[in-house]
Amino acid sequence: MLEMLIIGGGIHGVHLAHCLRQQTHLTHDDIRILDPHIELLHEWRRCARNCGMKYLRSSSVHHIDIHPFSLRRYAALPEIRKDTNFIAPKNRPSVELFDAHCRMVVDDHQLESLHIKGRALELHNNVEYVSVVTAEETINARFVLLALGMSEQPLWPTWATRLREMGVSVDHVFDPGFRLDGLRADGPVGVIGGGISGGHLSLKVTEQLNAEVLLISRKEVYVSNFDFAPGWIGPRYTEGFYRSPIEQRRQQIVAARAKGSVPGDMKLALDKAAARHQLTCITDDITDAKCQNGSALLTGRQGRYECQRIVLATGFVEKRPDGGFVNQAVKEFKLKTAACGFPVITPSLQWHDRIFVTGPLSELQIGPVARNIVGARHSSSRITAALKK
């Protein structure tokens, strides 16, 4: 029987597996990562590739290794050193560098050998251990760590779903079947969503296609170099957050997130593309859409826009990630949830004596940074401390 089964092989799951092996009594044979994809970090790579991301939004000290300066040291190796490895502010790493560093950590610590390819279907409470049912087998573990992301629940506006049913080319940048390098159009491409994914995508499409891009967002694109104020990483804001009742924490998380914002360098790049007449930034709320000669005719509160094809960068549905089994587990284990549906957990990130969480599921303890790489690092410090007791 395993000591720890981690469900989810993304940034959080891989970082936690690495930390548990290095910082607790758990050995290689004690830990496994259950993930349905061909390799660990597959979904992170797919999402980064599909939106055309070149640089991360997080700083160089946020990565999957343990030592905060591991990425900087890796970048300084003669065969890795490049002027383009980092960008201001806070030495944000390139996707190329970050991904290469991830591969180095996974390879050096044999983390891929922990990977069980499969998807959790049910969790069962056996008091002294948890049974995780997959299509292929049942895996028993003393503890389970839920490291689920949001990538399986992209947000589709109702009008976009209808438009796709009419035969118009409509994709979501985070849909499993979407490939940015396969995007083709000789007419205007509508990118819906003004946050960092929409910005990355718009710039990549202007590079890749000889077609005008309409970047349409409900509010004007604004600058915020990070997803949240840096004070949320340390005690400046989190002390007040921890003192707040659970019922108030969701409001604080929503207010703290710089939703729809882009870093300063991206805003400059968008403005330059607009000056070259490759890109038009439109602030409008799309309320209706029709198919017109195979293209999309979008109607907003401010005007009408014709696009040959649409790519949504509308983010994810803001609900608790389920992974196909969490609703069942809530009933089976009688797990407590807040009004927003997210777990009510201990400071050690335990939802149950046998179940730990990280990522979005840990938001009501970790705060607005929970989904980010720094959130994975906060989770690892709490969970490893709990297992050392």
C-alpha cells in the first residue's frame, strides 16, 4: 500500500511529490502520481503552448524545485545562459527556460517513474486508508493529495456554444483539441477575453497569420505585472485573510485577483501591434452572435463585429474542480464545503484525516495565490510539516 497518492500531475502535483520525497520520511516507493496524460506536466505545457506564452508572469524564485534559486542557477549554466532567459520585472523566466528546468528536475529526481497513467473515478473511505478507483485498477494509499487544476473546465459563453453549433469555427484556447500552430484564417480572427491568455494569443496570431486580430474584452485591458498584489505572497495581506471568517474569504480572493489584466511588457506589445494595424482592441460585451456566410457576426453593446473564426480566451468556469470524482468523495467522506462549494480545510490543508488538497481546492486557506506556482510552494511547506509530526 502507498503512503501518498497524488491525484494530478501538473505543477502542484509534481512539486509536492518532489518535496515529499526530499523533505519527509516518504521514499520513492511510498509515493505515486495519478494523472491521465502521457507525461507529467502535459497539461501545463499544452496550455502554455496553445496561448503562445513566451514568459511566465511569476518571478524566477517560483518553480517546481525546492531551493528558491534553483532556476537562476540552472539559467547560469554555460549551455543554458541566454540574454532572453528572463524579463523584467522580478526576473520573469521564459517558458523555454522554465520548461527545460522542469524537465531537469523531473529527470534528475526520477519523478516520471512515480507516474501512474489513469484517471480517478471514485474515492472510498476505508478508515485506515483510501481506495482510489480507476478504470484499470484500485489503488490503496494511507493519504491522498488532490492536486487538481482548472484546465478541464474552460468557460464557454452561451453565444459561443450556439455559434459553434451553427458551423462557425469557434475554439477555446484551453480546449484539449485546440492547437495554435494549426490555426488558419484569411479573414479577421476574433480573440475573446482581455486577460493575459487573450494577450498572449492575440500577439501570437498576429505573428503566425496574415490576418487582422480583433481582441474583444468586456473591460479595457489594464496593466498589472502580477496576478495579485505581492503582499499576498507573505504576511502583509494574509494575516488579515486568516483572521477572516470562511464566509468572507471568497470575496477577498475575488477582489485580490487582477482578472483581465496584463503585464506592462505585454500591454506595450499590444499597443505596438495596434499601431501596425495588425490588432484592434475593442472594449465591448458580446451579447449575441449569428452565422453569416460561414463567418461570425458578433453583436455587442457598443457595435457589431465580423470574424472569420473565433478563439475564446475566457478562462475557466469558477467552480470547484471535480476531476470526475470530487462530488462523489464529498458525499462518501462527508467533506465540509463553503457556500462557494470549495473545501473548508485545516491550516495543514487537510479536508479529511486522509485527504490533503493543493491548488484551487486550497484557496480558502492559502488565499488568492493558491492556483499559482507560489501557491504550490506554500502548500508544500504546510503539507510536509503536517507529515513530519
